[in-house]
Amino acid sequence: MKKITLLLATTALCSGLFAQTTVKLPAPRKDAAMPLYQALQQRASVRDFQTKEISDQTLSDLLWAAVGINREDGRLTAPTAMNTQEIRLYVCRADGAYEYVAKDNSLVKLSAKDVRKDIAGGQGSVADAPVFLVIVSDLNKYRRQDEMSKRFGAIDCGYVSQNICLASVALGLATVPRAGMDEEVLRKELGLQDGQIPMINHPVGYKK
Ligand SMILES: Cc1cc2nc3c(=O)[nH]c(=O)nc-3n(C[C@H](O)[C@H](O)[C@H](O)COP(=O)(O)O)c2cc1C
């Protein structure tokens, strides 16, 4: 009897924790009306943001464009070398840090810490952005971790970064790709392992 009670309590606790730590996003709208060439015309780095929040709907639209699934076989909006799909995308905002899980269209909470200032570092003006996206290359997904896989990882991050740039414009948002960030803090708060390299980040928000 004691064993059953313990099992039930553990199950209840785990499901409670899961409910708390996973945010299901609204289904992404895939119909931002701006023509591609207009988005290309308007793409520009922005480093001054309003503190205005981004809705979960708009965030979902942006994350899908960045590295969401766009085909029935699970392939992505961004190409990856040999379809390795080694890119991990993290969402950092005031209420903590999350990993985007494209197949569930959800955010899995990894930390309650607001790491936006740690990502902004000395570049204070970008710290007002309500969301920072961090693009991580997970080299462990490659059979061999050599110079070629590092090169592929960096190239693949670039595609995701450009998707974020262009989708941000189409969604009325602003961003800048940034290499600067406190990698040590991110490693700790995102639980990154060896071989998982934060390559670039994007403050995203509304232009001041
Ligand atoms: C790989 C890479 C790293 C960058 N790192 C930073 C950065 O740390 N901080 C920053 O303000 N801008 C950064 N940028 C943005 C560039 O400074 C910017 O793209 C460049 O000045 C051209 O301006 P534009 O994006 O408006 O065309 C980076 C861009 C790239 C592609």
C-alpha cells in the first residue's frame, strides 16, 4: 500500500512539475504577409528596443520561421548539413530560459534566471529586448567532431540566424545577430554539455 501511495505521489509531483516547466505555444501562423523582397529591403541591425513584451503567438511564429518543421518528414525551415539538425534554439526572457522544441511547438524551462543582461554583456542598449534567442550548435550530433563538423555547425547557425532576421522584419519586430555573450553563464543556466557551442544570439523586440 505504501509503495502505491509513493508511486501516486511521485507521478502527481512529476506531472505537476512538467506542467509548470513546459509552455505549449499557440500554433504558428505561417502567413506573415510581407513579401520576401520587402523583408530583404528592410533587414537591418537594431540595437535599441522598447521593453514591450512579445506575445506567445508572435514568438511561436518567429520560432517556427527560425528552425521549425516545414515538411511531413520532419525537415526544417533552415537547412542543416546532411540533415543533421544539430541546431538548438533557446529563448531567454524575464521569467527564465527555455529550449524551443519544434516537434511539440513548446518551450521547456531550463532555468528561472533572467540571463538577458548576461547575454547583453557590456552592450547595455540591447538588454531592454524582451526576448533573447540563443543559437547553439550541438556538435555531438556529428559522428566525428572535427574541423568539418565545426564548420558545418557554424554555417547551419547562420541559416537560422538569417531566418530570424527576415522573419523578425516580416512580423514587425527588430533584431541584431550578436556573437557577444557570457558563455559561462549560458553554459550553466542552459545546461549545455561539452560540444554544445553557443554561436550567436538575437535580442528580439520592438524598435525604440
Ligand atoms: C557573426 C556576427 C556577429 C555579430 N556580432 C555582433 C555583436 O556582438 N554586437 C553587435 O552589436 N552586432 C553584431 N553583429 C552585427 C553586425 O555588426 C552588423 O550585421 C553589421 O554592422 C552590418 O549592419 P547591418 O546588419 O545593419 O547590415 C554581428 C553580425 C554577425 C554576422
